[in-house]
Amino acid sequence: MSPGPRDSSPRPRRLGTHCLGTVAALAAVLGLAGCGSSGQEVGDQPVGRVLMVSLPGVGWGDVRSGELPNLQAFAADAAVGDLSTRIIGRHDATTIDAYLTIGAGTRAVAPIVDRAVALDPDESYGGIPAAEILERRLGSVPAGIFYLAIGEALDANDQSAFGAEVGTLGDALHEAGIGRVVIANADSAEGFVSDEPPPEGAFVRSAVTALMDSDGIVPDGTVGRDLLMDDPDAPFGRRLSPRAVLSAFDDTWNRDQRDVVLVEASDLVRAAFYGPRATSAQRQALRASALEDADNLLGKLLERIDPERDAVVVMSPVSRSASPALGVIAVRAPGIDSGLLESATTRRAGYVQLADVAPTVLSLLGEEAPDEIEGRSFQVVAEDATGRVGRLADAAAAAKFRDQLVPLVTTVITTVIILLVLATTRRARLPASTRRWLPAVAFGVLGAVPATFLVGRIDAVHSTFAYLTAVTVIAAAWGVAAAYLDRRRPGAGSVASVGLIVAVVGADVLLGAPLQLNTVFGYSVGVAGRFAGLGNLAFALFGSATIVLAVLLAERGGSRGLRLALAVLGLVVLIEGLPMLGADVGGTISMVPAFGVTALILMGRRIGLREIVGLGAAAVAAVLGFAFIDAARTPQQHTHLARLADHVVDGRWGPFVDTLSRRWQASFGGAELAGWIMVASVVLATGLYVVLVGSGRMDINGPRWDRWTNAAVAGLLVLGTVGLVANDSSFAVPATMLIVVGPFIALRNLDMVGARR
């Protein structure tokens, strides 16, 4: 790159004031865009009773097949959606993880010992009566079902990355005077003798944890083996007795009080556990039989419901192992229209999360969710009932297709980038005919990024071959067009190529992020890291392309270009962080210092300790500013940022630190390892600064490193380093940045990114 004239740069203070005003105006305009309500609240008309029917492992594909007529009929009049069942990273939740998450209203993890053991008052465990166990552990013998591993569950979640408080929903219902009932038994072990230590699977009663209080107690219902009947053709030789289940339900449902009753179609769990022991054909037959029994049970339960006063929530807390982590969720209650479910957690019609179930149950009963619950109550978005089930089933298939594409697409692009950089470095040894095509290849790689988003939304593309062909054609066409433009106006091809990435991603977020959903560099609803705004991979592309674009604009345009560059940097931060748009804490924390370093160097300022501290403070201030903007909106629109603002107002800084800690642990697998990696990153960055800048080996305003090169390198390094620890995708963030950085290096090698050649 060629340095611009020294006298073309405006005075930093005046320029900074101008840009702050521009950014503030944009924040006000964008803030007004999110003032409307996004949907109907499910708690607008409180009910007296809530029936929760759990159908583990059921997806909308099962409903579309026509094999579940009662569920299909129920869904036709209900508000429906895909329920994200993912708990930690890319690992599917077990039933105990899922039910604990429902009961906590926050992602929760299961203990290691006695994971799913719950006992009726008259049962024994290892030959010891339940009453004796309760007396030793609680100091008393309360009535009801007891979850044996409550202490271990509390400890496990206290030490986990999410800090869930198990039993929160049960405590809230108890304080409101609302009864809690669980009817379930998925015991699956064979050869169990009550006076011997029980084998693994002897007790599978995790449904209790959804409604238990923090003492591990559910006051009513049953999980005992009286619910089972012998059946030599069923998994493990036993299945639920419909008569026993319905009798237990009638005993509690017909009493005159407010209740939440959870009934689990436990045969679905038993069939899933038995699956590895059976042939493929037999496994399918056992599941089909369990599905039929579950649907019949649902039909019998719905016959007992008064639609004028009762609410029904049908859900699948876990998904099938062969499908993405999406289950069914359907809600029918007085005053609730049929439509698609969403929540402030997902901000996308048709999707809710397990953590949203607890506040929804409380909302249906007219109760407020406690602060410990991080999920948000369901909302209903109007949607034509025709084809809803099919669209929800298709969404799960699209998520699975996207997850299969990611490794292949990233491998292909990475290989092309490596070959491109090597070719431009050694271009003197290449034939002239080959050298002529190198710029087009570099522009084409950059064009492949928006191509992946666009092709991902084409319904007709269903195969890997068709997808790769479509992306390649679009990328090649862009590469040729950008190379032609660059020949006509030197440097314009680079600006247009990185600008296209910024424009497509930014416009997508402004429009509700339709291009992000189930696309390679967007996010998969099966992974469930995000449902709205920008995912971590898109953030890496968006942020790195913005830095490169800002540098190119400033280099080519003098003082006017510098003003435009700073405005672009500010606008992108707003798009990334505003709650109605990106709502990305990690992205904001990464972008603010990275963009700040880039801007200061472009303005001719030297980076010192004061500037570093100031940028760190600015990052925190930006996150808090976005949090307070969120808190000022209506409660129905609140995201996780609003809760952060509440904690700050109350003087509780712990949740802010916990948020960062969870991201580090999600990236690196544990708090201690994450802490050491963060310390090592800081030490390495400080050491590089001292060695290169402090020793005079690198002068950011010197002749060896012109301002433009240094601004790009410094900004990208900060974005990659901070993004590594502030987001929860580990090394995927800096690795994805190379998709922009690689072609940029290649074009720089070809001397095609400067203001003139």
C-alpha cells in the first residue's frame, strides 16, 4: 500500500466529535426500530391449570408422517414451533439434562451419581426405604416424590459454566400456592432386585426434576413401578399401563385447585434406551409402537381437559439421536391463537428453547418469573396454519444439511486460499496466462462469502453437489466482474469485494437476519447457539471485512475517505450490538477495541497504555449502553442484555463476569484452562508490543510500516485475539477471519489494494 499525503488527514479531535454525533444519531434511529411488540404473550389470559405432556424424541417429521393423529389434530389449533433441545455446545441433551433445564429456566447439567433416581414415598433404594433416606438428607420426611441426587445436582450446576439454580420453577410454583404433579416412569434395566445395588437404568425418572423444588421434592403424583405393566413384546418387557397413568392423572386433575401436571410418555424413552440392543428393523418397530401408544395417551388426556380454563403444553424435551436437536412444542390455552411460537431468547418465529418453558408455564398461570430464570416466555406470531408442520419439519432438515456442509465448504475455501497466497507469493515463476487470473480468483474467494448466504436460502438446492456448484458459479462471476472493475478503476475491485461482504451481512441483520438461518457461515438452529442476529462465524467475517474496508476507504479517499471509514466502523458496531439487531456481547467486546485501534492508527494517533485502557473501557461501556437500550424497551422484547442492565442497576456485577466466563469455558472446555489461555494471550500481546513497538523495531508511523498496512494488521490482530476469548467458538473465530485476510494478503502481494499501482 502507498501512504497518503500527510496533510490530507483531518484533525483527530474534530473528526472524532463528528463521528460520535453520527453514531449517536444512528443509534437513536435504529433504537426506534425495535419499539413494537413482536407477538402475542401467552399469559394475556391466565389459566387455572396447566397440563404438560412430554413426548421425548418426537419431531415434526413424525407428525407430518400422519402416524400421530391426536398430536396432529392438537397442533392444528395450537401455537407451535421447534423446541431447541441443545444444552452444551454441540452435544445433545439427555432427558435428565433437559428436565433439569426446564426446572431451572437456564441451561443445566446432570450430576454424575444417581442421575435419574427419584422415589415414591413407599419405595426403597438399594434395600433402604425412601423415608430413611429423606430423614438423613433433609432432617424430615415430607410427602411426595423425592429426587435422590438433588445435592449433587445443585453442586454440579453451581460449578458449571451456566450457573443454573435447579428447582427454581418448583420453588416459584410453591410460593404461588400452585400444586405440582409428575406422572412418569421410564425404568429400563432388566434383572433388578430391590435389595441389591440397582444397575444402571434401573431408575429412569428424570421427569421429576422439571417440577421439583430446590429440596428435590414434588408433592404429588407418582413415578413408581405401579405405573408399569408386563409386556413381553415391549422394550425390557414392560411398558406404561394406560389405566394406571390415567387413574393417577384423574386423582390430581379433578381436585379444585391450581396445578401444573407433567405426564411423560415414558415408553418413548424406554424404546430409545433399548434401541442399541435391537436390529434396525426391530428398533423402528419398537419406536413406532411407542409412538402409537404415546399418541393414544395424549388423546385420552386431552379428553379430560377443559379448553375454557386449562392450558396444554405438548413438548419433546430431547430429540432423536439421528436428527438435529429440535423437538416439537405446541401450546393451546384460552385466548391464544394458533400461530408460530417464538421468545425474546430466540427472536425468530417458529423457535423456542428449553429454558423458555419455565417462564411460559408461570406466565400461563399469571405469575412472574424469578430473576434466576434466564429464559423468556413464549410469544405467538400470527401464521397461516396451512403447511406449518411441514415448514417446521423442513427447518430441521435444513439444519442437518447445513451442519453436513460446513466441514466440506470450509475445507474447499481454505485450500483455495492457501494455493492463492502461495501463487501470489511465487507469481514470478508462474506462466503469464496464469498470473492474469490470480486477481479474479482472489476476488472470487471474497465473493464466495455472500454467495454461501444467498445460496443457503434457495429452497431448490437440496444436494451438496448443487450447493457447491451454485456457490462456485456465483463466486466465479463475481471474481470476473470485480477483476474487470479493477482494471477500469485500480483498487475498486478490492473495495467492492470486501464492501459486498459488509453490505450483505449488515443488511441481512437489519432485515432480521434471514440469510443467517441454517447457512454455512450463519448458524444452525440444531446447534442452538443463536437464532437471531449474527453467529460467531458471521461476526468473524463481518468484523474482518469491515476493518479491511475501512482501511481501503481511508487510503483511497483522503480526509473524506477517513470520515467515511470511521462512520462505517461505528455503524457496524451498532449493527453488532444493538439489542434489536445483533445483540452480541462477545462481538461488541471484540469489535470496539479492534475498530478503535484501527481508527486511531488511521487518524495518525500512537497507541499507548492510555489508549489500550480507554478502548477496554469503551468496550464495556458499549455493552452496558446496549443493555440499557434493551432495558428501556417493552418487557416482551427484552433479550439477555436487559437482564444484564438490571444486574448492573442493582450493583450485581457477577452476572457480567459470569457471561464472559461461560464464553471462555464454552470455547476452551473449562474455567481453569480458559483462564490460562486468556492470561497467555494477554502476556503474548503485551510481549509483542514491548518487543516490536517499545524497542523501536516497528514504528506505526514509520516508513517500514505505512499507516494503512499497520491499521489493518493491528485491527485484525486485536479482533482475532479478543474474539478468541470473548466468544464461545474457540479458534473458529480467528480461523474464519482468514477467509477475508487470505485474499487480502494475496491482493496486497499483487499490489492491488492500494490507492494507486
